Amino acid sequence: MRTTRTTTILMAALLVWGCGGVIKAGEDADDDTTTPPDTMTGDTDTDPADDPADDPATDPLPDTSEDPPPDTVPDPTTDPVPDTAPDPTTDPLPDGSCPLVQIPFEAEDMDHDDGFAEEASSRPYIGTFLESRTDGGGVASWEIDVPCADNWYLWGLVWWSSLYEDSFYWTWDTWPESWVWDVYQQGCAPSASSDWYWDQLSLRTETGSCGDPEEDPAVLPLSAGSHTFFLFGRESGTAVAEFILTNDPAYVPPDPG
């Protein structure tokens, strides 16, 4: 019996030594206090899991409540609208040149003194016109915004009454310097019937001839910005209903009918 018990104790001691443990007197062999914590593999029942990726169900969102939302939709009441369509009367071309435009204005809208009178035509398409009342008197003016620097030309829808009633004085921006505009120049109106028609502004001095002006049409090298056109009475009975300012030398207004 003694031999058997001794053998059993010896075998137990060898087993403990082989597992790296030491049994001391009074200790329970089942209390394994020398085993290191489980650091190699996690226990999903007891160990907290690492959070390698944001979990929208558990992670708090960043505080962006103080930041205004991005303006992804234009607000027409607050956001300026981009100028996507060029305006031929205000926008120069990309190369800096001037677009070809026509800028009309009514003679009746001109500021004028008593040397000119507003009259109504019996022809609906003419409407109200401006007529010179005196020889060598009266002034009418019109301020116009020129979109860009270029050579400009002025057309007038005019009426002449006779060989001695067919001209104005005119100038741009400054006066009393002015030039003569003979509104009928084909032979200085020897026998043609009076009528409304379009005529380009011409330039001649007093020493020139009505049939041979210095410039016909008059070339107006106007800069961009505001300019004032002045029309002066030279011969009574000469009338104008409408003007068209253009930088297109090939432009011709439609027949008034």
C-alpha cells in the first residue's frame, strides 16, 4: 500500500512539472493563477471588440450642426445670376472688338426748344416726328449709351419739303461747331416728290456742295460710354421721325413703305 501511494504522488508531481506549474503545500491544484491573460485571441463573450471602422449604429456623428449646409441649389432671391447670354448692346466680344448692333431712338423723345415742333403724321408707321420751325434756329439733343469704341453711322427717317427745306446742322458732344446734313442729296432734290425715306447722316461744311459732301456717310469714331447727339435747325420744314445708330457699315434700314 505504501508503495502504491508513493508511486501516485510521484506521477502527479511529474505531471505538474511538465505543465510548468509548481504545487505548494496548502494550494489547490485547480486554481491556475499562473496562466497569463488571454491576449492572443479575444473572447467575444467577455472582451471588448476593437472598433476598426466607424459604426453608424453606435459611434456618435461629428458635430456639424454649427456649419451651414453647402449651397448646392442657387437661390434666385440671393445668389447673383451668371451672365450666360451676351448682351449685344453692352458686352464686347471676347477679342475686345464690338458686336454689330443697331440702336434706335425716336426723334420725338429728343429734348428740344421751340425751334422744333412735334407733329403727328397721317401715316401710322411714322407716328410723331420732329420738324424744324425756323431757318438757322432751334436745338434738339439726345443722350445715348454707346456699348464699345468703334466707327458708328447714323440713319434718319427724314422728310424734306423743297430744295430750300432739306437740311439740318448736327454735331456730337460739343457745339457750336457743327456740320451740314443734307437729307436729300440726289441732285439736291431738283424735282423729286417729297416723301419719308431713310438717309444716312452726311457731313459737309458751308463751303461744300449739297450734292458733294465731304463725308457721305459721316463716320463717327465714338468711344464706349455716354454721348450726346445734337441736331440744329438750318432750314424750316425739314423733319425727322426716327434715328438708328449702328456700327455696321453694310446695314440698311427696312423700307418705311
